[in-house]
Amino acid sequence: MALDAQPVAWFEIPVSDMNRARAFYEAVLEVSLQPLDLGENFKMALFPASDHRAGALMQANSYEPSYQGPLIYLGVDDIDATLDRAAQHGGKVINAKMSIGERGFVGHFEDCEGNRIGLHSLT
């Protein structure tokens, strides 16, 4: 991998209730997620993709929402508005928008499934 390459190509957010989680993320991020049913115990809802990089909500027997493990950051235009929508739709604000210097701003919320999710913006 080149040093300037973006290493993240795919992410998965574990969910227990796909319908609830899909509605939550569509409302909070103001996007449409594409459902993909791969069998009785394996469901996905795909986030919009760009530059061959994407992610999905994942519901399967081996996926369990939690605060444990890696923390992903979703890029948004307005962290405050996104955190407000998260709280309005069953999530919880963990950390309000804060500066990380020349790299922009971050904020964190707990989603409707119990996952910790980061937000990032340049402004």
C-alpha cells in the first residue's frame, strides 16, 4: 500500500434489527440504503458508494452491536445537524462536535443498535 493511499475499502456496522437500523441511518445521514438479503440469517443494507469504497449495515448470527472493537467515522457536511438527527431518531449523542485541529472536526453518537459511531467534517 502506498503511504498516501486510503486503507479503508469497506466497513460493516453490526445490527440486531435491520429495519430499525436502516430507518435510523437513512434518517440520520439523509441517504437511501440498498437492502440485500443473502438468506435467512444474513442481511445487508448498503450505504452509497464512491471510488469503490463502501460499507453496509450487517445482520447475521455472528454480528453483535457493541462499543467494543474499531470505531468508524462517517464523513458528513454538518456534524451538529447529524448529531441532532441521531438523537431525534433513537440514538444518543456521546460527544458533541469538537475540533481536531487542521484535520477538521469530530463528534460521536450511539446508534439505535448500541454501536458507537464517529462523525468527521472539515468545517
